[in-house]
Amino acid sequence: MSCLNGTDCRETAKRRSALAVLALMLAIFLLLSAWSFLPSRGQAVPDEIQYGGAGAVEGKRVFQAYNCMGCHTIVGNGAYFGPDLTRIHADAGAAWLAAFLPSAGGWPTSAAVRVQLQNPAAREDAGTADLQAYLQRYPGAAERLDRRGGQHTLMPNLPLDAREVTALIAFLKYTSTLHTEGWPPKPREDRRIPAGLAGQAPAAGGGVAAGQAAAATAPAAPATADAQAQDPVARGRQLVSDLGCVACHASDRKRTVGPGWGGVSGHEVQLADGTTVTADEAYLVRSIRQPDAQIVAGYPPHVMPSYDALIDEADMKAIVAYLRSL
């Protein structure tokens, strides 16, 4: 069969059919591509996730700069030396992360998390400043405090500054909002808060772990006769560790999140307003109870929370004794 101009009409029809099929496939491809980016899919957008004034994109850059994926995974991508971090913010919360990241060589204590809850960013993120309410919302933090609080980790201390810590939390907050189709898998379903950490009386036969957990979250009690008889320097050293102070301060002159303590006591300190002050006992106490009263030059304000409600007079004297020993 030939057309009037001598061409094969069947060949023309086949070409038209092929072009129609290609056009249909292209339309389907474009439709599926457009659908994959629709907001209705419910995926979080990194630019919309913030924590403490830092964005998730900034936090991703910090995560990559420190090669965190050399040990950890995000949605299964990375190495498997450390745990998957995809849901760490949803599991443990920002206050626990803020207590852990500056001093990752040791697991945070409940006192350190309680201190971080005084930070406006952590308090706003958690929706509470109460430790027990926080542990109810983040059972992963309760479990970590119960099982590991105060112990050493296998992770090195990274030289993160305050801005980098905040940005990392923003990034981990973003990954916790991703729809991951069930990744990472849960090793067990029962994530109830241990009795001691929930503020309940340990059940009969609860063992040493439950008793230690209850003691870990109890408010700081006045120093006992034994504690008062203890070497104040040794007690102060223990207190700054329990309260999470070493997450931001070094015992030498090294600058971390905050200034190092080495050689500070009794010497002049340059303040942000251009004045100088002698780091006597009154200055040290004021710096702990009212950290924004006299900001050290070169450090931003509103980073260190106040310990005024957490430290009694006897413990404060022990901490000052320790600082003066350095």
C-alpha cells in the first residue's frame, strides 16, 4: 500500500505510533518527577529546620567537616563503627545531645542534662525545663543515663565550638523528621523509662542499677558529714565532672566551648566590655551562679546556663577549691 506521493503509509503510521508512545512515556516521567517533589509527600525540608538560631544545612556541613560518617550512618549511609544517628534527636532530645557533643569522650550524667535544660533553645525544643518530663518525652535519654551516665565512651572529644554544637543538633533534628520507611530497625519495642529515672520508687528487687538511677536524677542534696570531711579539691573535681562542666571547660588553659580553667584563679581576666577583673573567689562564684554577669572577652553571651539552683554553698566551696588548685 502506497500513499499518493509514493511513500509507504504503514511506515508513517508506525512512526506516529512510536512518537505517541515516547510522548506518553515522557509525560508519565514528568508527572512522576513532579509528584516526587510535592509537599504532600510529607518530607521535611532542611532549610525549614532550625535549632538555637542554626540551620540543618549548616549542621550538615559540620557533620561532613568532622567526617562523622566515617564512624556513623545516617539513613544507613556511612560506616557502622558507631550507632546510626538518623533518629538520635527524636530518641534522646536536644538537651542530651547538647550535654554529650562538646565532651563526647564521656556519657552525660543527669545533672549535665538538667543544666542544659536551662538553655532557652533546649528548653523550647523539649517543651519543658523539668528533667522528669524531659525523660518521659525522650525515653532514649533516660535509658542512656541509666545504662551509661558518667562512663567513658569510645568516641574522641572533638574540638567543637558552641555554634558547631548547635548546628549539629539542628542537622540531627532534621534527620529525625525524615520519613525513612522504618530505618533504622528497632532492636526491641520496650523503651519504658527505668523506675529510678522516672522519679518512682524502685521496685522490690530492682537491684543496684535502679538505685543508682534514682540517685542520679535526685536534686543535689546538702553535703553530708562524710562529704564535708572529704578533701574539698577532690570533691570539687568530682562535682565539675558530675555537673557536666568539663563538657565545655578544660582543666588546663586550652580553649574549648568556654575558657580553660588552668591558671585563672588569682589572675586578671579580660572582659568583653574592655575592663579587667581579678579572678578571686567572688568572681569564680559569680561566674558559676550568674555566667552572663561578666563575659570573658572573645566568648559569646548566653551560652553557659546558670548553676545557681543546682549547687549549694558547701559544693560551691569545693568547686572553688578545685578551680584554685589549677
